[in-house]
Amino acid sequence: MTETTKPVLRFAPSPTGMLHIGGARTALFNWLYARHTGGTFLLRIEDTDRERSTPEAMQAILNGMAWMGLNWDGDVVYQFARADRHREVAATLLAEGKAYRCYATAEELTAMREEQKAAGKPMRYDGRWRDRVPGPEQDGKPFVVRLKARQTGETIVHDKVLGDVRFENSQLDDMVLLRSDGNPTYMLAVVVDDADMGVTHVIRGADHLNNAARQLQLIEQMGAAIPVYGHLPLINGPDGAKLSKRHGALAVEAYRDMGYLPETMRNYLLRLGWSHGDDEIIPTAQAVAWFNLDSIGKSAARMDFKKLDNLNGHYIRETADDVLAAEVITFAEGLTPPRILSETARTRLKSAMPGLKERAKTLVELVQGAEFLFTDGPRTLDAAADKLLAPEARAILAQALPALEATDWTAAALEAATRAFAEAAGVKLGAIAQPLRAAMTGKANSPPLFDMLALLGREESLNRLRAYAA
């Protein structure tokens, strides 16, 4: 790549499962570097594994990318659709003597591996067809096409994250390029597609590092340009062990369903392996301005769900009230069963948002905190609210009702009347305010009480309070 060439990056997931956290971070880093440099960000679906690739997984990847806000340039490339091009390259390598046909049967290869295992040797293809010329007895017999890899010296992966990583060529066998059914392997398809798509930077998980050494040999045999490599350390669970479902190795859409905002996920995943001084809160626009490959860490990152929750709380508070209300409405409609909000409920929600968002860390908590606004009538009490509305508390409510009924229905007037009642009755403010809150919302916590009374209005508020006054 010359100094004037704009970088071309790609995210190339296999649709054999959902888009998980590790893949989402890989996509984010590629996207950020492309946007930072004014380059191109491509999406390629590597669906060469026909048995395990599913339409549902493909759609989940596209949905996850769209929700994360990681827009790609141009059309999605589907790898399997390019199989003829991959076969064409394999045929060229055969014609140039850089690849060869291997007629070894499955039984022969199994016996070979068993002998190697018994002898304590690494199990790899022994090159038995590397220099053989097929005879008449091979006519019509199945074969695979293998790369004629270098057998001496070393292959060096110059990695922007891990530094120079060296592989002895004697440890790299002649990998299969075409299977016996004529279909290209993943290893061939990746290299051909990267070359044809003009990919200049390959940023991916460290689990692909060994692939890089093999792919470099193929790149050199093809005479293609060598990309800049960057292999990202893996993400571990909070306990330092490999990330698993018990830690939260969930599909990206699961985090959406748990009520996290896309901006939160972009910020959080950025900080899982990339740093800019002590900065923790890095909005996306700032991340684009700052992102570079040199600041990617060499060590595995750890999931921290408390930090994720706190970060989401920050972005919830930073989001404009009308925008956040729209997010909550969409989120509520996507629940099972869906919560369809009336126009009255939507208006209430938007008005209450300044108080609601101060105490919520997820959209789930926002919906739960706002439920008392969605429908009219007496509330169903949760355990904490039921405890607050013990018989003596209900009696205090009944005593306070006349004072509230005679008050102007504004937050300031309601608060003044409640304080005056508490003083006259010789009780603390909480002795009346807490039962009021429980009767109004069905919960022990809510946005500012008197603001909520004013928002719901005189008729609806008194209707709820009378249901629990005794």
C-alpha cells in the first residue's frame, strides 16, 4: 500500500452463528479505522461452509451490524457466489506448478495421522503427492488441490498488534485449496477475495494468526499484495477465563434486547482492547477522530458488566428526552408481549423522561420505571410498594386526601400541601410521601413524586390514591 492509497478494510463473518461480542468488536475496529482514514469498509459473508451456514445467521449478522450503526460501503459480498473465481485461481496455480493434485484417499490420510500420532510426531500432511505425476490409474479418481508450500526457512507475519510472529515453514503443510468435490476451501476463498476486493488491512481475532502464516504463502504464490495484519487478542470473562455464554458471550441482539444503547456498545467494545490515555467515555465521533492501530492492546480484555451498565446509564442521561422517549416506545413495542402505548401514554412518557432517565441504566429499567404512566387506574403493587402501604400508611393517606383535593394541581402546590399536612399531623414527610408514591406507581421508587402527580393530573391521581386510602 502506498502512502496515497486509502485503506480498504473488511469484516468477514461466517454465518454459522449469531454476531457475538468478539465479532462485533472486530467489525467496530475495522469500521473505525476505515472512517478515521477516509477509507472503505466492506462486509463479506463467508458462507463457504454450506452445511453450517444458515439464512437466519446471515440475517442476524446484518441486523446486528445495522443496530450497532456499523454501516458498510457498497453491497454485501457473499463468498460462495464467487466460487468460480476461486476455482479459476486454483487452476492457474496448478498450471504454474505452484499447486498440485493429491489423490490420497481418506483411509490413507487416516492411517498417516495414526502413524504420526503413534510416533509422537505432529499430525500434518506428509506431501506424498507433492512430486508425483498422476498415472492412468488415477483417471476419474477424486483428488484435492494442494498448495505447494515452502518447506524450508520461515514465514513472518508482520503484525501491527502482536509484532513480528515467526513460523517455521517445516511446520506448515501443503494446505488444501480445492476439495474433492471441486469446492474451494475457506483458506483459498479468503485470500482470493481479499486480493480481488483490494483489501489493504486485515484486522481480525488472534485465533486467525496461524491462518495468516498459511495465507501469506498463498498470497505470495498468487503474486498479490500483502495486507497489513492486525490480530486482536481475545475477550475473556470477568474471571479471566475464556469468554463463554455464562459470562455473556451472547449475540449482539441479546444486548439490544437487554436494553443497551448502540452508542454504549460502540464505546464499551472500543475500550475492550483499545485505549486513549485514561479516557473511558469516548463518543463515536471522538472514537473516529482518535482511532489508530497502534493503541490496540496486546493482552486479552475482560468483560465488566458493572462498567457496561454504568456506561449505558451515562448515555441514557446524555440522550435528548424526545429521542430517548422514541427509543423507549420502540423498545416497549418489541417486548413479548408488545406494549403498545396510547397517545396519552406517549405524551406522559416524554414529559416524565427527565426524571425517569436519572435512575435507569438500561431501557428495560426505563420501561419498568415508566409503567405507571402507560395505563390508567389503580396500580398493582410490587412487594416493596405493598410493604409501604401497610394499614397505618393507608390511614395516613386517607387523612391527607382532603388536603390534596383542595390544592391547586401543580408540583409546587402539591408539595407544599403535603409538607403542611405532615407538619400538622406530627409525622415525617416520608410517612406520607412514601405511601403516596407507592399508591401512584405501584413501586417504592419513581421519578420526583410531585412532578408525577402533576403530570398524571388531578382526576387520575386521586383515582389511584383513593384505591389505597383506608
